[in-house]
Amino acid sequence: MERVEIAIIGTGPGGVSAALTACNRNKRIMLLGSREMSAKVAKAHEIRNYPGLPFVRGADMAAAFRDQLDRMGIEITEKRVGAVYAMGDYFALQAGEEMIEAEAVILATGVVQAKPLPGEEELLGRGVSYCATCDAPLYRGKTTAVIAYSPSEEKEAVFLNEVCARVIYFPMYKEEPTLPESVEIIREKAVEIAQADGRRIVKTEDGEYFADGVFVLREAVAPGQLVPGLETEGQHVKVNRKMETSLPGVFACGDITGTPYQYVKAAGEGNVAAISAAAYVDRLRRSE
């Protein structure tokens, strides 16, 4: 089981800024997210208020982030974090099939744009999951449904297809999915998750589909579901000026902390969060 001093979840401007600052503070870090950076950044047409990068296209900003991380020797661990658990003097991050230990955690996961489906939160952990690589073994040889909000989630469906007897895929996006022929693609909008007779039901605007398990895959997980016990305000995490959350050792930055949803604001908060996290780790050292 790998252990680091600071785990940073998210590779948008906040997460990248936090990783650079924490590295400069000589902390052992792990940056978890996509090497493609934040989809929100990569798809931006033009960004005009980011210092040093005037009138920059989103794709070029993402490339600049990758280049700076590479120059600093900071690797991106491309694993989806399904949950963060407080374990006393450290945190356990469920990332795919493995657990990662960290003394401090910085949340830079962005904001969840879509509201939970009716029944989603009630059935979470009881047939509904946010991580295919974490929970796929529970449904070996069974039927699963995937409600996906972006094409980046297709790889999770491919993985499930290797384990499960049947995979039903509901794309909640416009692009045409690229998936194996054995994956059933249903072009109907999912509107509810229910259960009956020990099975889950994905209800759409046109019908009902039964499955043993349902995976709801979004770019970001609601913070209160990602970190049990975390104090939130709606879809945002409550923080103070030091980017400290209600849980000692957990910090947050960027869109997840609230409006304005600006890249430059996220980067500044990432810097503050890393400074605070480094100071927290130093205090742990002095108390040992």
C-alpha cells in the first residue's frame, strides 16, 4: 500500500497549482486525475484573464500544465478516487482496486454539474456505485447498467464488459459511444434509479431496464459522498481562508469551494491549499 504526505485529487488549475506548490515545499505527493487535464479547461475556446497566458486556448493551457508538471517531475496517477476515509492520523483513498494512504488530502475535483438522479443517493452502496474498477468484482457474471455523463467514462464500461455477463450503457452525452458490440447502448435519458425484488431498475423516459448493479459515472463525485463527514453547502465544500475544510487534514480548492468558477481563482486557491497542507504535515511531524 503506497503512502504519501499529500494526495491531490484533480488535475484542473487548482490541482495542478497545489501539486506544484507542494512539490516546491519538498512534500511527497500524489496527483490523481487525468493527464488530459480538466475537460472544462481542455474544451475552453479562449481564456483571457489568466496571468502570463493571454488569450490562451483551453487545449494550449492544458498542454502548458502538462509541460510544467513534467519539468517538475510530477507524475499524474490516472486512477478514479471513489472514496476518502479518515483513519485517525492518515486518510485512506480508494483508487480503483487499491488503497492509497496520505497524511493530508487536497480536493480539487471540480463541481458536480448534474443533480443526483431520484433514488441515486438512497441506493448508493446498495447496488449503486460511482467506481467500476472498485466494485466490478461484485457483479462478476451478472448484469450491470452504466449511466455515463461523458465519453471519458467509456473505458469503465469496457472494463465492466470483461467482468460482467451483460452491460447496458446509457450515454447522457451527444457524442456517439465507441464500445464493443457486446455492450448494449441505450439512447434513452435515464431519469430515475429504483429497486424491486432485489434488483436495481434504471428508469428512462421510454422504459425500464433491470440490472444487478448500476454505475453512475460523472467527471466529479459530490464532495459529501466522496469524503464521509465533510461539511458541505449544496454541491460545494465549506472552507476558510486557508482552504481548510471541517475535517482536519482535508483541504479544498477550485470550483468545489464555490463561485466564481474561474481558472485563475482555482489556481490561487490551489496554492493556498498546498501551503496549508504542507504546514499540517509539518505539525504532524513535530507531534510525533
